[in-house]
Amino acid sequence: MTRAHELRDLLRPGAALLLPGVSNALAARVVADLGFAAAYVTGAGIANTHLGIPDNGLVTLTELADHVAAIRDVFPGPLVVDADTGFGNAVNVVRTVRLLERAGADALQIEDQVFPKRCGHFTGKEVIPAAEMAGKIKAAVDARRDLLIIARTDAIAPEGYEAALARAAAYREAGADVTFVEAPTSIEEIADIPRRLPWPQLINIVLGGRTPELPNDKLKALGYAGVIYANVALQSALKGMQAALGELRRRGHMGDATEMVVDFSERQRLVHKDEFDALECRYAAKP
């Protein structure tokens, strides 16, 4: 069974599969070490960590592919990759799908915002015509070999909730395996989406964003297939960095505050140093 087929089995209605966001290979190591079955390669996280900028559509396709390839090397499970708008029109989507599938993606999320896009929980979003997005989904389906196509709509804010549901249904008709209505703003909308759209649905929980967080058991009962927590690793890492570096700035040394950081041996365990040591010994010149 391929990872894409494994992901199809995992993303069934009612599974509420947790998809923690990873923006680099080290975060992917941590997610794998904690036993998560799959991970979400977050475009916002790559923009924040790689370029130090907001999620405003400036990460390029080749930069994303490089990150996916590095994460693929260290993460054994399926990867859902945020491909933003597909980096252009339907022709660009064909290249995007082929390049990211070669890099190791098992599912691609493509959204219907105008290019350049904005974070789904920012203000000022705009969407392309639904028919144009349906064409992009058809192009993605035709270009793939095995991966899943996830169609995201950001239409709630600019066009309204009912228009967003109609768009998701049209994208499913165009061939999307999974749909994703971004940024519902109430518990009532969260409950209504999988009832009205009875095929695999994703929900994105952004701490501090527009969508209320519900317990995973509740999202299972509502029928969600997957639950993205795109920013938990990033936000927690930022908090830890600020705390530890703030201590260093105040005191000029860490001293007895070393409990604020992971110790040296744990750091080496997470990056599998012992495996590289074994390789070095295996291929070292014999005296």
C-alpha cells in the first residue's frame, strides 16, 4: 500500500485525524517521534520560519518543493502539503502537482484565493471564480499519479457561508477527494459543514484565529475526516525561544535555567545521530 492509499484510509469521515503542522524537517522529526500518523506541511509555517514573513503568498513553488523533500526524508507517514493556490492558473497547477508529488507529497491542498493569497484567517481575502477553480481541480486530478487532491475554499469571508458550501460541492464534482471549507466562525457552521457535504472534510484550527476549537471527540462525532493544527509546533517553539533567549538576554548566561531547553543528548536523539555514527563506522577506512 502506498502512503497515499494509507492516507485515503485514514481520512475517512468521522476519523478526525490529527494533522500537526510542520515547517521543517526537525519539526517533522518531533511529530514522528510523538507517534502522529500523518503531518501537514504548512505554507504559513514555511513563510514564517524560512523567510521570516507573514503568510502572504511569497514562498515560491521551488522553495516549497525543497522543504517537502527534506521533510519527506525524515517523516515515515503520509504528508499533506499546503500548495496555496497552485502557484497560478490550471497550467501552473499541472506543474505544481507533478513537482510536489515527486518531492514526496501524498496529498495536495489547493485553495480558491486570488494569487498572491493570504492566510485563511487574515482579513481582505479574495477568491477567483468558482468555475476557474473547478478547472484547476480538474487539472490537478489529471496531473497526479497517486496523491489526493484537497480543494479548499476561502469564500466564507468574501462571499458568505452558503456560497462557500456551493463552491466546495462544485470542487468535489470536479474531482477533489477531500474538501476544506476554511475559517467557519461558529460552532453551528462547524457542525453544518460535514452534514451538508457528506464526503471527507478537513477543518483547520488556528489558535487565535477565526474558528472555534472543539474537542477531537466532538469533531469525530460531527463527521470530520481530518483536523489540521497547522501552527501549534511553530507557536510553541516561538514561545519557548522567546522565554529562553529572554532569560539569556537578562542574565547574560543560562546558569540554572537550563531546564528551559532540551538537553544535548535529547537533541541528538531526535536527529538520529546514532544512525549517522553507525554509517560512519561502517564505511570508515580500515587500518
